[in-house]
Amino acid sequence: MNTIKNLLSESMQQMGMIESLSVGTVILSFAVAFLCAALIYVVYRYFYKGVSYSPSFGMLLIMLTLLTNFIILCISTNLVLSLGMVGALSIVRFRAAVKEPLDVGFLFFAIAAGLTSGARLYFIAIIGTLLVDLVFILCYLLLNGTASYLLVIRYGDEAAEALEEALYEQKKKLKSKIKRGSTTEITYAVSLKKDSGPLVDNLSGITGVKNVVLVQYNQEA
């Protein structure tokens, strides 16, 4: 009986269905996965542009990379196990809503890093993570250097002309305008750089302006 098992085991190893993993290989694989996850997390955290940053989603990126690496390590050692695990994972359904479209890209980014590190393609995992991070940062700096805000201004009639001149060159979209007696409240959607203090200070200094509120918002909300 043992002879038959040995023959089957040798046949499966020759076919690539069974592969042993050393402790060093497992540690190295998880180390590379964690390094890639850390790079993904740092870029996501620093360049996040959404309305409210979620620390739990940042932790999810790290966990997802490590868990994907864990799964790939397991199924790469045994083809039969891989088939069973694929069947088990196929019944899993995730209902969590993703608020930011860019978050979906980071989820796939984390999965890709986990897949390559779990497959022991360490060079591809590290270089791929660095390249994608670099491309994202370049696109962010070149294309997404501004953020969307709601600019709410309450002012008297005497400030209308001065406000129009101050906002003449500012790209804006009128959202609402409410007039109560001699006081007007107007709301614009504007795109500004992170340092938006000068605009608020200039508008607040106009005679007749009662208050200025600048709120960052999601354009899809």
C-alpha cells in the first residue's frame, strides 16, 4: 500500500501537482508581499483625494496582499488543493460598496502584488509594484493636481460687484443662489489646489462679505 502511495506521490511531483515549500521560501514570499503591500499603502495614503480617508481600507490593502500571497502559496503546492480552493472561493460574495472608483484599482493592485509574490516571482512583484506606483504618482501630479470644492459665500448687495471681479478668472460652476432681503448666499463648484487659503482670505476681505466656507466634496456624490 505504501508503495502505491509513493508511486502516486512521485508521479504527481513529476507532473507538478505537488511541490514542497521550505520555511525560507515561505518567509521570503511573505516578506516580499509585505514590502509590496507597504509601498501600495504609502502611495494610497499620501495621494488619497477622497472626501474622507478610511484607515480600515488602507489596512485592507495590506491584508489583501498578504492573504492573496497566502492562498497562492497553498494552491501552488498541490494542484488538487488548488481546484478545491477555487471551488470554495467561488461561493464567496462581497457586498461592501466601494465609494471611490480609484479604490477598485488599488484593490486589484494589492491582489496582483499578492499573486506575483505568492507565485515566487519576486522580481516581477517588486518591480511591478514600483512601476505602477511611479505611473500613478506621475498621473496624479500631471493630471490630478487639483481637488473639487464647494465654495459658499454669504454677502450683501454692496459686495456683488467686487465678488464678481474677484472670481472672474476662477473656473467655477454655479450650484445654487439664494437671496434673502439684502443678503445673498451663493454656492459654486470650483477646482483648486491644496493651498486654497489665499482665495478664502481674499474673498473674506471684501467689504460686505459676511462669511466664506470652502468644503471639499466628491464630484460623483
